Amino acid sequence: MSANNLVPDNAETVTTDVIVLGGGPVGENAAQYATEDSGLEAVIVEEELLGGECSYYACIPSKTMLRPIELAHATQHLDGLTGATVDRRALLNRRDEWVSHYDDTGQVEWAQAAGLRVERGHAQLIGERQVLVNGPKPVLVQARQAVIIATGSQPSVPSTFADVSPWSSRDATGVQEIPESLIIVGGGVVAVEAATWMAALGTRVRMLVRGGGLLAGHEPFAGHHVTEALDRAGVRIDLRTEVTDCSRQSGEDTGLGRIHGGEVTIQTNGPDGESAFEADEILVATGRKPRLDDLGLESLGLTSNDITAGTMPEWLYAIGDASGEAPVTHWGKYRARVVGAQIRSRALGEDAEEIPGNVPVPQVVYSDPQVASVGMTEAEARKGGHQVEISHLPFASSAGTSLLRDDAEGTAQIVVDARTGLLLGATFVGPEAAELIHPATVAIVGDLPVHVLRQAVPSFPAASELWLPLLEGLPRRLRIPLPT
């Protein structure tokens, strides 16, 4: 070993400008923006697949399965069509194509073409701007400018399930063996989306939810609509239910998306008292936590709490799930672009781009119906001290949204500051709702009052026409302010 007793004597030493720990889309964006058109260099360290969780185990595979299911459902609710059905094998084949059969060759080629060096192995911080990569051959990487932590997150699994080898979200998106029955513990985005595609694949799904409804943190009507839709799809949902015990014979990790052993026995305590039942498999979707525990933070006198609180030396950054901010890919990529550009500007002595202080996080739940939201809920706005005006309509309140399905169920709502007329938040629940949320994001970022937003003319009969009755539902003083 070398003098610091951490670096093996046979380690290669590499010096670069920026080191990125984690090669998911967040890390890739950070490296790209930190170095583009600058002459600066970056090294990405990744111990799994370059492209990260989103590309192989989360956003991409889940949406490749949910989109055909959504379309098949739509054909069953449009006169003039004979309803389509889901082809299970074709659906899983489509998923495999989109995840490149879990081969990251294409991602590596992209990185190399962008001038980024990829090091395979586990990254460990060992000193200021120093990272030891424990891979096939150890590499000591030293940064002139910055180190960026973009290591993502990992499932947070309660101890109740520690010995039963439950499915994680990776197994759900990578499903190979379709269980006849599945317990899903949780009521958030992962749980709801997984319930949607697993039920469509023919599995009997039962959800165990600690709270009083699905999708906590969204407008209450969002969880209500999704609950009704899952119930129609045959999913049983037990609310206010705690899992008190979970056991399984011969539980073991048999491979991604394969049934992990024998039958699972669950004991619960709910509104009707104690219950016990069995299932072929169990998916624990009770949240995720930043992956920070094994990065060597202690060598810098830091803890994981320091990272999520932003208490770091000026050369160290955290972005994406690892930062503790909103754990959605598009937000992580946005923060990666901002941080990467800031590092580049500092290194080149240029003025940094001015960033708005009110950038909200849009979110979409790709259930059926979809849930799309941005900004504050009504409750959050009132709690924040705003005087609030609400416009709340059935999703089918325009010709455009009504044309999507003959029975387009759902709700649309905007939350507006009654004093300023500024949009505070929006939620759309309905078919293809994801395509309606971006105007709200733009209005919030641009401090665009609703009387100006009202002048943006929606096309007829596009779904975006729904914005017109929403804005018309506000008081006239907000829609047409008096001259000053």
C-alpha cells in the first residue's frame, strides 16, 4: 500500500477536472455540462450499468409497459374500436428492448463520444478532491475542480421484511416470472404504477397501505381517482393497514424479476382487526433513501446528513436522489445541468447563469388515469399563508379532453394566489394528463399571472383546451384585472 494506507501500490493515478460519482442520467448531465466547449475533462465512476436506475430499472422500463396498457385500456373506452388486449410476452419483450437487454454498451459509447472517461468500480472518497475507484484494477482519480456525488438512492426496506427476500422496484420493472398473486406494501408512486402493470399482466394484486389513501402529498382527489381505477382493475386496496409480521420458506434472490422462493405469509393489523393471508410474492415499495453510506464521507469528516443538508466543502456537490431533493429523474437532470454549468463557469472565470428562485418540481404518476402535478397543493398554499383561489373542473370539461375517451374520468385543478394572480400549483388527473402540466410549470417559473396566461390561445379541439375553462373559472378580477 502507499503512504496513505488506502491506495494500493498498483493503483493507476488519473488527474482530471471533475469527478462524477454515479453514471446515471443525472451524473451524465453533470459531466456534460461541466465540460462542454471548455477544454475541461471529466471522469464518471460507475459500478453498475452506465445509464443508472432510470434507464434500466425505473422510469424507462415501467413506462414501456404502462404505455401499451394505457392504450389498450383506451381502446376499450372509445366507440368505433374493438378493444385491444395486452400481449404479456410482447410487452416484456418491448421492455427488454428499451433497457437494451441490460447492456450499457450504447451508453458507454455516448460517454466516450462526448469526451468523458468512464471508470468501472466502487468509488470511495479518501481526501480532498481524491477518489479511489475499487474496480478490476484500482485507480486513484484526483480532481482539479470538483467532485459531484450522483450515486442515486436505494430502497428503504423495514426490518419486518428483512428475511423474506422481497421484490424491490427493480424486480417489479424487470419481471420475468409473473406471480399469480402479489402483495404490494406501500401506496406511493412506485406501488401504484406497479399495481397497474402487474394487474394488467394477470396477477391478483393486493395493496397494503399504512395511510388513509393512495398518493399522499398529492391533492386528495388524485388518490381517490386512482383508487377507483385500480379497484375496477381488480386490485384490492387495504388502507390504514400495518404489516405486523412477514415470513417465507426458502426466501432467496433467484434473479431479477423472478419469484424469490416459496409462498409469503403476511400478518396485518387494520381497521377490521388482525388478518393473515398468503401470496406468491411481495413487493416492498415503502420509499427510498440517498445512497451515501459507503462513499467514504468519514474521511472528510462528513456524514450523510451533511450531504443532504448541503453542508459540504466548496469543491463537493450532491445532485439527484443522493442530494435528498425530489427523487425524480427530470429534477435531478435539471440540477445536474445547473451545477455542471456552475462548475464550468467557475473553472473558466465566467459569470454563472442566473437561476430563478422559484423553479417547481413537476411530477407525473403513470397510472391509469395519469396524475400530473406541479407546485403547491391547495392545502400547502393555505398552510404557506397564501390567500387562495381555486378553479376545479371535471377532466372532460373541454372537447379536447372529452375526445380522448368516451368516459374520460378525472379532475383538473389550479391553485392561484388571490392577491397577485400568480399560479401556485396545478393538478390534472385523467387520460394523458402528463401532456397538460408543462404550461403550469412555465407559468410558475416565469411568474406569469393568470390574466396573461389566459391570452395564450389553446388549439381546438386539443386536450390543452382544458386550460381555457380552468382559467375562466377564476374570479373576473383575476382574469381581467382593472387598469392601473
